[in-house]
Amino acid sequence: MITETFSRKRMLAIASALAIVGLGSSGVRPALAATQLTGAGATFPYPFFSKAFYDYSQSHPDVTVNYQSIGSGGGIEQFTAKTVDFGASDVPMNADELKRAETGGSVVIQFATTLGGEAIAYNLPAEVKGGLHLTRELLADIYLGKITKWNDPALAKINPGAALPDLAIVPVNRSDGSGTTYIFTDFLSHVSPEWKSKVGTGKSVQWPSANSVGGKGNEGVAGQVKETPGAIGYVELAYAIENKMPQAMLQNKTGKWAVCTPNGVKAAAATKATITATDFSVVDAPGADSWPISGFSWGMVYEQPADKARGKMTQAALIWLVTAAQPIAATLNYVVLPPNVQAFSKSQLERVKV
């Protein structure tokens, strides 16, 4: 569990950061705006959304956007219940989810909002000489519960000279339904036939390691790793950098060792000329510079909004988010959506009938 001290410190740090830029604790600028739009979902893009929507309110003082960072599963639930103006998820809604959301005949429109990567963060009592190295297969074996100690011979073999401790490995995972988990388990399914057959890919899975612990949201996983000796976990790059967490070096598809960087994510995305809501994965992309755990985050709106006026304002804010606001993403360790993806997302949003 995350300690009370850590949680309190993190809450204070977040509150202070938001105060500096004039935001309230909900992540939006307090203002007497005529309209407050609401969204909910993925924690992966939350730092970008917070800054972007704050900037939007500065140039559109009649509108604020309150985005609730509750996880992809929760975002899809709230969107389906029509309690928010838009939802967000790190994986598009699948056929079953679309069927539930489209009850009554209102078609769901899905569009890419953000591009980022997942770092493999860890907590060891001493710095690992040369940086901790993990092969793709060993990372899968750790989450399968087959490798349980940091001084396991398989880890020692690829980290020669490193004083790996006789310490239990604690794999940290998301406890909530998560698109970040989908991307991570998609990667593990690519590199491990055993993982693919026993666990598979999903927003929520049955974690096989007896030592696994969960954290809610990217912030929860980051907190668990930071506070638990021997822990390892997958977190969106912005959270790893914010928390000053060491990253494991991982092999990409070509065998090149690397840590997660915006350039590596950009290289992975560049290998896919077009994306759609049914063909979107850039996990384990080819190319010497590609980071293998990369992915797009997605938004969803209804083609026929119940309130046309709110729908028009939501459409305008989201078109701005996926086009003009993208340079903001680069300042927060995300990657600007490629031009072809910006054009795709804009064209999707222009389908909203307002």
C-alpha cells in the first residue's frame, strides 16, 4: 500500500502545482464560466489534459473543462451512462462496449488525443551499475511470477558486475480498469507466448504473480513502486519523470537496449502510416529506435449530442486539443500526434452533428 505520508505529500505537491498555474484541485481553472464541460477516463493523458484545458479556458473564458482522471474503465462507464460530455481511454472501445454505449441509436465517434510511452520503473536499494537491464522475455517472466528474486541467475547474467540484492521482486500493476494496462499486456502478449495463452491482453487481467500488488491510476502505480523496496511497475513516462524514478533498460524488437523517451515513442508511431479505432497498436513496432511499449490515448463523443450547444462547444475544445494544443504535449514528455493522426482525429470530430 502507498503510505499515508507519501499520499499526503503527493496531494500537497499536486495542490501546490495547480495553484501555481491558477488551477483548482479538480484540475481546472476556477472561473465564472458560462459552461463547464466534463470528461472522464484515462490517467495516462491527465497531465497533458490538465495543462491544455487550462490554456483553452484562458482563451475561451466562457468555457472550462473539468476532466476526471479515473482510469479508462471508469471513463467508458461514465461516457456510456451519459454523465460526461466526452470520455477517454488508452484503448478504443471494443464492439461490446460500443454496443452498450450506442443503445438508443447514438453512434460513438472515437479519435486519438495523445501519444506516449510506458516506462518500466523500479525500486532497488542501491544504484545498479550500468543501469538495470531486462530482456523482453524476462520482464514477462517477472509478471508471470516465474522470476521472484532480484538476484535470480537469469537477471544476474544480463547485469554482469551489478550487485543485485537478495530481495523479493514486487510486480506492481493497475488495480482499476486501465488502457495503460491494455498497452502493457499487449506488449507482453507480443513477446511471450505463455503470457498470451495464460493471461492475454486487456484493460483488466488476472495477474499471475503471487507477489503482485495494485495501484489505482498511473499515480497509484508510481507511488507503489516508489514506496516499495524491490518493486517494479509500468507507468506513463510523464509520471516516471515527475517522480524521479529510475527506468529499466529494455530491448526493443531489433534487440537494441533503451529506456522510454519521447523520441523512442515518436519512432514507434512513425512505423504506422494510418490508424483507426480498430487498427491502432504501435506496441513492439519495428525499427532500431522504436520504444516497444508505446501507444495512443483515445477520446470518445457521441455523433448526435443530446444538447447541441454543449456538443458544439465540446467539439471545438476537442478539435483544438488534437491539433493546436499538441505542442503543449511535447513540454510534458508526451509526443505530438503525427500530422496524419491529427488529420484523422479532426475528421472524426467533424462528424459530430451540431
